Amino acid sequence: MALKAHLVEARNRLFISLIALVLGTVGGFFLYNDVLSLLVAPVREYGGEVNFTSVMSPFDLMLKTSLLLGLVFSAPVWIYQLWAFIVPGLKKQERNTALAFAAAAAPLFVMGVAMAYWVLPHALKFLISLAPANTSSLISSDNYLPFVFRLLIAFGLAMLVPVLMVGLNMVGVLKAKTIMKHWRITVFLIALVAAMAAPGGDAITMFALAGPLFLTFAAATFICHLNDRKRNKKLAALEAENAANAGQGSTLPEVPDLP
């Protein structure tokens, strides 16, 4: 495609993603009260309270919560649109396989969000325990909810890394040999991401993210290895066929002796 065509395609796919996000956000309005109760429950469990500090805080909180739900609900749409824009040049068979991996990305994103909610009480227990004795933890909603949203989104996006690895491998950018060669750096980066994304100093919080990331990284590496192996077999068979055809073409027919 020309640059203008790429820009038009990007605009169209962004528009579709925004429509899905808006529809998901509208659906999130109806679940706002139930979801807010789930998010505030861990604070109350450890003796804290979430307070509104301004008149507009409840409305602002409703918008942010609904937007987060819309992001989760519309994940299959915007993940597919992003994937379809990145790899438009795949063959039909490769595109079908790529579509399967893109479909797997949405459940992984939702699983990451669910995992973050499981980690949240452990983080809050550690952070609230730092309050001095004879004090109350009155937490502002303007601080607490953005903190929770960042945690949920960070876990969700982190679980998309394996899909990105497989996608780059399918388009020939990332080889399994390269991944295994730099596995030490990858392990360090996973641990670093887990430490930054998961608040709290307890080991459970960090391992809750690092453990699944290590497992999905290993699974993605194995898939990349199988894909490279299959690709190399096809290339070897094609080269052998070309060599055989070249050998047959170079053989000259026998010329009979002239009388």
C-alpha cells in the first residue's frame, strides 16, 4: 500500500475500535455500582475507607470505571483491529493462524485483569499496614481508583506479550533462536515489569504476575520454535525442488552421430 492508503486503513480501524470502546463503556455504566463495590471491598476488609473529596468526584469516578469496563469488554475488537493492521501481508493460511492467536489475546487480557484483582488485596494489605498505629486510612477516590486502574491495565497488557512474540515470529521478524539466545535479558525484563506493575513490597504480589508471564513466555517460545521448524522444512523442500529442476534443465539431450 501507499502511505495514504495505510493512513486511511489506520483511521478506519481506529474508528471501529472507538465504536466498540464506546459501546462497551455504555454497557459499563449499568455495571458501575457492582464493579465499584468489588473494587472498594478490599480496602474495607483491611480497615480503610474510600472517600469522595469533591462534588464532581462520583461522576468522574463513574466515567473512569465505565471506561475501564469498556476497554475490557471491547478487547476482542481492538486487539483484532490492531493485529489486522500490523500483519496485512500474510498468506491466507497464515492469516487464519494469526487470527486464532489474535482471538487468544482477548482471553489473556481478561485473565490478566482478573489476576490483578486477585493481587489487589495483597498489595492493599501491605500498603495499609504501613499506616502508624492509632490512625485511620481515609483514602481519596481520586488516588485509589487510578491506582487500581493502572494495576488492572498493566496486568492485562503484560499478558499480551506472548501473543506479540508469536505474531512477530509469524511475520519473520523474531526467531525462536534469537529469543532463546537472549533468555537472560528476557527473564530480567519480566521480573522488572512484574516489580513495576505490581505495587506492594510482598513477594506474592510480584510473583503473581511474574509466574504466569514466565509460563506464557515459555509457551510462546515453544510455538515460535515449532513455527520456525515448519518454515525451515518448507524452505529446504523448496530449495531441493529448485535444485532438481535446475539439474534437469541443464542436462542436454544426446545428439546422434552424423553419417
